[in-house]
Amino acid sequence: MEYLNTFTDLVAGGVTPAARLEKIWSAYYKEEPEETVFAPLIQKSIPKNVITFISLNPSLPAKIKSTATKGFKPFEADAYEIDPARKKSAHKHFHKFYDLEMEEPFKSNWTAIDLLYKRESKQRELENLFNKKDPQINDFFKDQIKLTFDILEAIQPPIVIMANAFSYKLIHSFSEQLGLKTGQPTDENSGVYRIEGIPFIVRESKYLGSGQWINKDKKVIETEEIKSRKTKLEEEIKRVIDAVNKGRLTRNS
């Protein structure tokens, strides 16, 4: 399997993702001492040509805030330690990804990345930041999203699955400014929505953002609604994979 090394491989613009992030952070936090700013977090190695889930951002649990890396340079780590060969993820957030029924080779070959690189465990904090509509904040969000799409261009996923509704809202909000080309579902492209030629699954991926109910034994309880959402997502993944495999869907179709 081929990988994109975000600290050594170049993407659009002729720089590494890590160098781009350092520039974004130093511009946004220019009025703050570098040693007080939490460093952006990005995966060091990202698999190419595999189904890619997009979450919102890396978390920053309260228990590690005192020791979390600070500075403008990205934190160099394979943050998620994703291993599709496992039955369960080491991280609660990814449990549902592992539970999805997908055909091989996709079942054993997928990855997950974030749309943004700012560490924050409370999504509401990012939403409040975005809702300020401040030009400097907008550029901060926009530059991170542009970097993510340059990474997608480099890793060429056959399908992208949005794992967070706010992530998609951000993409939609900045798509015109970033010049992202969208392709609406038509009969000619097998009814598949695309961004920059890449098939995106958005509506059916609501399952990944569904709440989980935990009983007294700390076991996840899936409601009929959640089970239905899971089935719909699995069916849509299979349908889009089938369209890609049969050549009914190309990056330019």
C-alpha cells in the first residue's frame, strides 16, 4: 500500500502538508506567544487509494491538556492508529467505522482523516468560532479545508464518506471561495454526488453521527433508527463502489 507522508511529501503548491499547517498556525496566532498555542495535529502517514472517512477535527481531552504539544509546528504522530484488520478501534469515536459491513478489499482498506487540524473536544467551540464570521477566522478555517482537499487530491480515495455534519457544512460554506467543483447526482453518473471529481457520501452517513445509548453494563444499545441508518449507509457504500468498479463513474463524469 502506498502512503502520503504529510511531513516529507509535497502536495499542491509544492510544499508538505506539515509546512502548510505551520504557516497557517503562525499567521492565525501571530499575536500569541507560540509556546501558549496548542499545535495542530495531523496524521504522519495517510494511505492512498482507500475509502476515506472525514471527521471534523482532532480532540483535546481535558486530561492531556497540560502535556499536549504546543507551538506552530504540527504534532508529528499517527494520531488514530487505525488498523482495519482489528475488530474494534482503540478509540471510541471510530467504533462505528469498524462495524460497517463492506466488501473486500474495502473492508480491510480504509482510513480516516480530519477536515480541520485544530485540537478541540467540544464541537460547539468550533461552531461558535465559525459563527463569528470574522475574516481572520474565516481564513483560518478556509486554509485548513483547502489543505485537506489538496491531501485528498494526493491520496486519490475512491470514495469519501462524511462522518460529521458540521464538516460538510464547512465544506459547503467555503466551496465557492475555494473554487471546489461539485457534481450533482445525475443518471449519467449513477446518481452520485461528487466534489472535485471524488464521490462523496453525505446524506446516508448520518449513522456515523448518531448518538449511542449505553446501558448499565456500558454496552452500546442500538435503536431501530440507528440500525436503519447503518443499513442505509452500507447499501449506499456498496452502490457507489459498484458504480466505480463498473466504470460508470469517473472523476470527470
